[in-house]
Amino acid sequence: MFRRRILEGRFYWRFDHSPRGIHPAYVYKKNDKKNQYNILCFTSNKGGQRIKLNKNINPRSNSNCYVLNKTFIARNSSFGGEMFGCKVTDPRDKATMKYIIRKENR
């Protein structure tokens, strides 16, 4: 069976149950034996359990960007293509991401 290779520290499209059907996700840890990945999910919609970032992860977009304040586990099959050019550039946003990851891994 062919499995696409998902790499740590990169952004991918993740299929979910949102109206659009996809969201950007950042893979921060992987477990190849279980075919699972720990991810942070990003969105452009304001909501209750989301933290607003200072800069958008997509440098070509000026819209607001939010990160969900909890981590998720996803399988290889739930990922779409890699999002090239996306990254977290603001140091405060990096600190926010580290805080969320540390909080969930206690």
C-alpha cells in the first residue's frame, strides 16, 4: 500500500467537516507506526476556541488568521497537498503555537 510522506514542520491541507471541506494544518509531530500525526489547525474564521495571530501564515493573504487552541491527531489519509510558502514568521505567533503544543502534551 502506498503512503504519501508527510513531514514534520510543514503545512498541509487537511480535509475536515467545515463548509469548505479543508483547512491548513501544521504537522509538529509524527508517529509513522500508527500512521498518525499531531497537528495544529488554522482557519480564517473568528470563533470561540480560536486565538488570533498577528500575521497570516500565508504571506500572499492580508486576511486575519486564527489557530485553534487545542491540538488534533490526524491520519495520513486526511491530508491533501502541501502548502508551499506558508510559515509562521512573527515571534509572538511562534510562542503562541509552542504554548498550545506544550499545554496539550502535559
